[in-house]
Amino acid sequence: MDRHTVFTMQGVMLIFLSLILAVCFRSQRSERADNGPYWLAAGFFLGGIGMLLQAQRDLITPVLTILLGNGLFLLLSTFMNRGLAETTGQGKGQFYYLLALSAGTVANFWYFTWIKPDLMLRVIEASLVILVMHTVTAIMLLRSKDPVTRPAVRMMATFLLMHAFGNILRITVAWRLHHADAWFTWTGTMSIIGLALCFLWMEGLRQTSDLKYRAMTDPLTGLFNRHGLDMLSVPELDLAARYNWPCSALMMDVNHFKEINDRRGHAAGDLALSSIAGILKSTLRTSDLATRVGGDEFFVLLPNADANTTAIVVARIRVALQSLILQGPTGAAFSVSASIGAVTKSGNSTNLGELLRESDEALYLEKSGANGRPASRAIPGTGTTFHPSMG
């Protein structure tokens, strides 16, 4: 297949894929924090225009085919680096360095076309520059720390390195045979298709992860919901049962929550719930699971926490609650308090259902005033310890 056909095919393919990327991610623009897909789509589009111009080398002026055509094609790798950097959370990547490299390469093309014409040096330089650009982007991708998108990101880096290897072969052939064989541009076709598919795969993995996270998260407080608790508590409770570690649980209930809603409005009630959630996030350990299990009820799983550790955690929560002053929609200040039921279990008796039930019983005892003693109370033969919340 001749050079004109190959370049035309690649140019049309790049433009088509750019339109697909732009359309696919248009509906997500308001939800995304980055413009990665649009940088990639712009790069594909400009690269496609550049390839179509190069395909018409024998029909239109060299200024358009050589300088503008190659310049636009080099922007494909430059914009792709920026798009992938933003998508993987690595800022702007090496965008400005690659942009400067592209400008310098186009200047050299002008030199090797009109001052000292040399097609072989021009081909070798172009292949070498693309080799550098793709290698830099592949290394950047391999530094990505997102475990969700890692399979797609690594495959994308593989396609870039494969294309870089194709350019090494092209440089070798051009140098030894003094012939700019367009056959090696087929590696570019494979890379173009592979990169686009991997990018869509990466975004699919991210969206699936986001949907799973949203399904496990309470939208008001940002804490896990009951579904999230059911999913995330399994490995923690399995470890506790396997190594006979203690495991504690807290059940919290906002005192007089209905009164807050009735007197100050539901916006004040929502503010109270989100503020308590903020206290939990700031006082708990990273291994603890804080969840909203009901309207004004919170459940906290404390893996590998004995009764003493649990009492310290509860005390911190209470201190934070005592200093919490909120301002309702009308501007009136108000405070909130909570009752906390705490329970500690160990051994094979540790399971989520028992922790929920017994911490709820401990909460009931506290709210009824029957659990106000500062000493733990063990239930013989059960591996369970009820203890006060230091209130």
C-alpha cells in the first residue's frame, strides 16, 4: 500500500476517533475536574489534519505538506501527553517541553527542505522526535498511582512503547538503506487504535469505580451507607476473627434531632448531620469505618480496637461535639449532642450483625440512663464487653 493511501487512512481514522472522544465525554464535562479527553480529542484531530496534508505531498505546496502537516502531526503527541497527564492526575505533564520540541523540529524541517534538502535526515529526525515523545508519555503513564485505572494505563504505555520501537526500526532502515519506507507507519495505525481503545477502557474503569463508590456513600454526609458498610466490613471482620483481634463498634444517635428539624428547619438538621460526619472523619483512624445507617443514626466500626481504645475514641468525639456551634438558616446559633453506645467483641463471635445489634442495645441503655457508669461490663461466655461512652 502506497504512502498516500496509508497516510490518508490514518488521517481519517484520527479525525474519526477525535469526534468519538469529544462526543463520548461531552455529557460528562460538568462532572469532570479535568479536560483530559478534550486535549486528547484535539490532538487526534490536529494529527489527522496533519496526516491528510502529508498524504497530498505531490499535489499541494510543500509549505503545507511538510511544515504545517508535520507540525500538526507532532501536536498529536504533545496534546496527548497533556490529556493523559490531566486524566491520570499528573498536572500538565511535559506539555510545554514537548511543545518546544515540536516547534524546534518544524524549524529543522524548514532547514532540511529549503536550505539543505535531505529527506533521509528529515525522516530520521521526525522518527526520533516521536520516539522521545512517546517514551516520555509512556514513562509518565507508568508513574500513575491510581489502582483503578492501572490495567488500562499500563496497556496504553505498552502501545506507546510499541510505536516507539517501530520508530527505532524506521530510523534503522532509513539510515542503512537510505529509503524512507512508509511500511513502518502501520505501527502508527495500531498505536492509534490501541490508544483510543485504552483511553475508553480507562474511563470505563473510572466510571465503574465512581458508580460503586456512589452506591456505597451517603450523599449528604459523605460517609459510607449501609451497603458500603456491608461491603467494606467483611475483610476487617475476617481478620479480627482469624487473629482473635478485638473489634469495637459505636452506635450514635443525635439527641433531639426531630426538635432541630421542627424548630429550625430541615436545612439545620442537614447541617447538624454533616457536621457530625465531619467530626467523625477528623477524629477516627484511617482504618475505622464511619457510616450513616439511618436518619440521625451513625455506626462506626473500629477494627482491632479494645475497650480502652474505644473509650478514648468516644471521648474525642464527645469533646469535639461539645465545642461544635452551628448557625442555622435564620442566623441563630445552636449546638448538638449525641448519645453513643459502644461495644467490644473478640474472637469468632465478631460479626457485623452482632455488632450492630449489641451497639444498638448499648445506645438504648445510655439514652435510658442505665449505662452511665464509667466501668466496662462483660457478658460471660460471649466475648462481648459493654462499656460506657465516657459521657
